[in-house]
Amino acid sequence: MDNRLSGSASPRTEALLQRINDGGVATLVLNRPGQYNALSRALLEALLTELDAIALDPAARVVIITGAGRAFCAGHDLKEMRALESEDEVHALFTMCSAIMQKLTALPQPVIAAVNGVATAAGCQLVAQCDLAVAADDARFAASGINLGLFCSTPAVPLSRNLSRKRAAEMLFTGEFIDAGTALDWGLVNRVAPRERLMDAARELADELKAKPREIVAIGKALFYRQLEQGLAGAYADASGTIARNFSGDIAREGVDAFLAKRPPRWKP
């Protein structure tokens, strides 16, 4: 196992962001447990740097994001935000955060949120923006900005793309918490596991993804998000071209030949 810590000048356990590399799975740990892993500017910068590195790392097959301590992420650091002196500074902060959220979608690797506790506001946004999510059975979720007079505008973007319109509106307009079971029922998370098995459950999902051909997962992820933003005809045109190119390549041909021959595929690692 290769443990690498990011977010500081030198590796140390108090780094704002920890990266743990293990068998093709890059786990990023938000490491501000005393602040419930709130997204300070420094933590956002560390995330941006690390995601850029992961995008270019052929050894990273799957990404898991989780939090240190009892919280996943409590959203933006409100004390830091309150100290900003102008609307332009606030806008720059949210622009950076939005760039990170879009980078999660643009990564060729699938990204799993392992939600180990409370995920509120931008923390809930982070869960919704990840491709997949596994939650501890005692995790809770809220788009709680409305309770402070601050509508969760940026979390509304992935929430409205993951949940039904009425359920997203309920979270955004009321700011009320939902539990892990409700998050599963509403489509915010994929799986719920006992707290003590959370990382095992996330790793099991990551290992399922690792078993698929890396290049095809990347092609499929890119197509999945592209077609969501298109009309029906455009989506089908894009999907038809993508699957034709996919089928014409060596990976799909080996997979089909293996299926017909009733043997495991011999894909390159």
C-alpha cells in the first residue's frame, strides 16, 4: 500500500487532504475532523491539485472520497466565508468549488463517495456529484443553507440531476435532514452499510469497477454524462457512434469472443 498525503508542503498526518493508494484505488480523505471537514479554500485547492494528478495517473483505476472523524463534510467553511470582503471574493470561492465538482464528472475514473457521517450543503453536493455513493447507516444529509438565509444554489445543480424534482425541491426548500435509508430510496446513494463496514463496502464496489476494462469505463462514463445534457435524438446519435467505436476495438472483441467461447476475457491489466 502506498500512502501519500496531500495538501501541505510536506507529508504529515495533519495534512488537509490525505491520499491513500491501494491496488489501483485512490482514496482521498478530507482531513479537517475538528471542523467537520468543512471545505476551506486550502482544502479546495488541495482537492483540485489531487484530482488533476489522479486524472493523469494510469495506476489510479477508481477514486473513493471520504471524511476523517465522524463527519463526511459540513459544506463550506462559514467562518472563512464570512471573513471575505467582497462579492467577487465569494464568487471566486464558489467558482473554484464548482470547477472541482465538474472535474469529478470529467475524471476518467469512477468516483465513489463513502459517506461516513453528516453531509450538509456543499458536502451533500459532493455526494450527489460523485458517480456513486455508499453511506454509513447512521449518515445524514441536508441542503441546509436555507436555514441560514443562504439558498443552496450550487448543491441544487447535482441534487436536481440525481433526485426527482419534488424530492430535490424538498431538500433545498426545507433544509431538513434525511437519513441514509431515505437517501437510498430517493437515489442520492447507491448502497447503505453498517458504519463499521462502510469502507469495506466502498472497496467492494471499487473492486467491482476495477474488474472492468479501464478504457471502456472511461468511454462509458464520458458518454453517460454527455448524453444526459442532450436531447433524445442527439443522445442516441452520440451513443450510437460511441458503441460502434467501442465494438470495433480490441477490448470489446475480446470480451465478445470470450463470452461466445465460454471463457473469461483476457484483458490487459
